[in-house]
Amino acid sequence: MAAKVSQWQSYLQVIKSREGQRMEYFQKAENILLIVLERVNAMDPRFIVDYSRNLEALEFALCATEDEVTMEVPLCMDADALLVQECSGEQSDSEKVTHGNYQMPGSCYLGVPKEGNQLEKWTKEDVFSMVGSTESSGHIVPGKILQLLKDLIVAAIVYCKRQFLIKPGEISAERLKEDDMQLPLLISSGWKMICFNIVPVVRRKQNALKFNNNWRERGFPQGSLWKVTQEADYIPASYYHWRYSTSRPILKLLQIISTLKGYCLDSLCLLDQVNHEYWTEKGNNKGLTFHHLKMVLLWATHFFSSPEDWVNLEGSVYRLLVILLCCLVINRLPHFLYPEQNLFHGEGADLSSLYAKVESFANNPKYFLKFNFSGTEYKTLHQIDNAFKALLHLPAEDKAYWDTAFFDMLLNKFQMYEITDTQRVSAMSNILSKTKKMVTNRS
């Protein structure tokens, strides 16, 4: 047992030894970006320089496998005065499929009211489109804002280079040629180039996220979910349309988890590294991402809300694993804030193959707790247990299984339960008996 724990800890120590260095890389590249954005702000004060980058820095330090980070540029406006007008027609329907069909908004227009507003700066032709309407004079166009911001960034880079504010080779705007809803800038960290995906964002106090009355806040300090959703962020979805973004609320929840005791964040880092080393096919972006694993951690924090769930590194990792395995089998990873949204939808990943790899790790982690520097391909170590896989289908058949007792039962099967709470033990025993009766009746 001691040897096994030592191997887990050794693997984690190597991962954590990089966090401080990654933070230094991030801060050095961030400083270069801020110089450019400060010049953008000087040329056009409608674009704000947001110096509070602690959320992005936290994520970059935790994720040991990706060198990309999203950086939002807030727009200087009275955003609550805007009219949020949901799109109609086929595009709106497709957006609702992608982003959920209940509370999560689909694509929308951001309209400027005809009277009584302080948005004159946003009715200029470079960012605005006039539309005949009884309520609004027209819409703020995200495609125009992206083009304007792109032009400003290029001009700012030229200026900063001429003034020797940035050195040759520290920044590359080559990827700005890509036609996308974000502006990628490659910036040197002193070791390698980091891609900052710059996104203009409209932040409103009104129409912030509201939870269903039956949402149970657990695993997080009281009031956490309310605290992280006090603003509604809108980012470009297409040339004319905006969409609601959950990026900041999710990062804020991750930051709250970082204040909790135990191995919550460590389990995320460890699985991210294993995913990079063994589960991701080289040259194939269709697989598990750090965003997927973040969402699994949030669900694990919710379902396993007791501090004793996170006192052991191995047990902490298995709390993420049982949820991940279940999601891979039912082909559904619910968004933590919008459970109706399936994060596996449209990803194009081979979830069956991913399941086999994740289950191999769960059954024989010792094989994986070492760094693979040889480049040898991963091999599945065992045949998939069809009975266990059938068990994982239950939450798709009955939503009542999507709860702590079901995942406790899975932990028990991996001999990772170790919970003393009598109510949880009883609930786990009851659902275990229920599943046994179900199997008996089916046979």
C-alpha cells in the first residue's frame, strides 16, 4: 500500500513542480500582451484593459498540457442599457440545441435603444448596424467589433515595436488571419510561444444566470453559485450574433475549489496529465479536453461534498473517474451550470475508445503513473467488463441514479469508498440492492 501511495504522490509531485514555472511563463507573456492592449485602449477607449487575470493564470498553471488561454477584452459601455433580443428561425434553434434548451440563452442580438441611453459611442458605423425597429435603432455587431479590434491590435504591435516596448520575436500576429470568433496572438513566454485567444466581451448585471429552485448547492461554500453568476457575459457567436458565455463562472468555481482542503485540484491535474500521456491520440484534437475534465471535477465536488472524500489522492482521483466513466458510456457530459447542455455534443470524439482507455487506467493505474517519454503507443490492458459498463448506463435510463449514492456504489466496486457517514452508507447499500434486484428481474 505504501508503495502504491508513493507512486501516486511521485507522479503528482512531478506535475506540481511545473506549476510555478508555468505561472512565470504566463506572467511574462501576459505582460507583453498588456503592453499591446494598453496601446489599443489609448487608440480606442471603448476597449478596456482588464488587469485581473488571476483566473486565467490559475487555469494555465493547472493545465500542464495546453499552451492556449482565452483572454477577454471587456467593452466600455452601460451594458444593462442594451436590449437583448433572442434570434428567431433556424439559427436560433441550432444554437439552443448546442447550448441547452432551458435557461441557457441561444444566440442573440444586442440592440441599442432609441431613447434614454449612454451608448452613442457604440452607434458608430465601425461597430454598429442600423435596423428598423420599434424599440432599437440597431445592433452592435460582433463581427465589426472583431475586425476593429484586430486592426487596433496590429497597429498597436507596430507602434510598440517602433517604440521598443516589445522586442523582436516576442509576439506574432500571423494567426490573426484566421477567420474565427476570437483573435489568436502568439506571445513568447521566454521558453515557448503561448497562444492568447482574445475575445471581446459584453458584461451585464441584468439577466445574469438564475438557477432552478430545485438546484441543491452542495460541495461549495454557501452562496458560491450565487456569487459567481452575478454578471452575464456575452461573446461573439457569429458575425451578427452574440451568445452567453459561462467561461468566467466556471473559472471562479475552480478558484473556489482551490481554497478547499484535500486533493480536489490535484486530482484534476493528475488526470489531465494522464489524458495527455495516454488517452489523447497524437495529432488528433477530438478527445477529452481540460474543459471536459474541469466539468467532471465540478460534478465530483458537488456529489462528493464531504471533506473525507478528498483526504486521499488516489480516492480523490477515483471520484472524478467514476463520473467520467459514466459520462463516456451514456455519451453525455452535462454542463455544471446548465445540465441540459451536453458537452460531448458535436465533439466528434470516439467516446467508446476513450471509455476503454479510462477504464484501463481505473483498473490498473500503476501502469500509467509514469511519464511516457519514449513515444510508444498506448495499449488497452484488458477487455471491457460488459456488466460494469451496463451498470454505468443506469443514469441514462433513470435520472435518479445521477446522484451521490450511485457514484458511491461505483467507488465501492473499485474499493475506493472508505466513507463513515451512516446516511451515505445506507443510501449506497439501498441503491446496490436496487440494482441487484433489477439484474435478477432482467435475467
